[in-house]
Amino acid sequence: MAFSSGNSGGPMAEINVTPLVDVMLVLLIIFIITAPLMSHKVKIELPEANLVQDKDKEAPKTPPITISVKENGDLFWGDEPVSKEILESRLSSAAQLQPQPKLNLRGDKTTKMGTIAEVTKIAQSQGMLDIGYVATKEKGQ
């Protein structure tokens, strides 16, 4: 502890910061020297990606299936009216095709969501994997 040389005879209230600065400079120099040594650079040979697809290997595209649902629950396969039983059998046979066609489900603005969910459940139970919902963009957007 440092004592003042004045007449008061009490301890000094000032802290000597010289040793603190010395320690901080030593730590700074140590970190400057060791920081580049800590970053190891490991060379890795990454695999090359082949982004060019052969047109011969591409599977023929199948047209999507469109099912429309009206407000009163009427179902349409494309433009042809169908019942739920016929819909199930057609979806079952379409699910067996390779590649499986996409299923687009369209509904009126006023069609209840329960009806859409029921048709979706029928399609999933018959094995359809790619089910999409068709909507139109609002005017002005």
C-alpha cells in the first residue's frame, strides 16, 4: 500500500495503474503472437457436383390431375363430374403410375374447408404423394 509523503499521514486514495498497464500489454502481445497459430487450416478435397442433367435420363413428365370441388360438394375430375367412389378408384390407379402425377385440388371461394380436407384425405389414403392447392392471386397484388 502506498503512503503519502504529505503532512496528513493517511493512506493515498490513488491507484497505481502502471503494473496493470504492463500486464495488459504483455497479454496483448501474447495473444497477437498466438492467435495466428491457433487457426489450423485443414485442406479438404470436396466432391464435385455434376449439375448438368442428361436429357435422356429424365423421366417423361406426366400431366397433373386436376380435381375441382364446388360449394355444394360436387367433384370434378378435370371437367368431368365424378362421385367419391369413382374418385377413389381413379386416384388409386393414378397413384400406381410411374412417375406419379401431381394432384391439383381446386375449390370455390365458398367451399368449406372440411370438404377440401375430406378430398385430401381420400387422395392420401389412395397413395397420392404430391397434392397441391390451386388459388388465384388477388387483383391489385
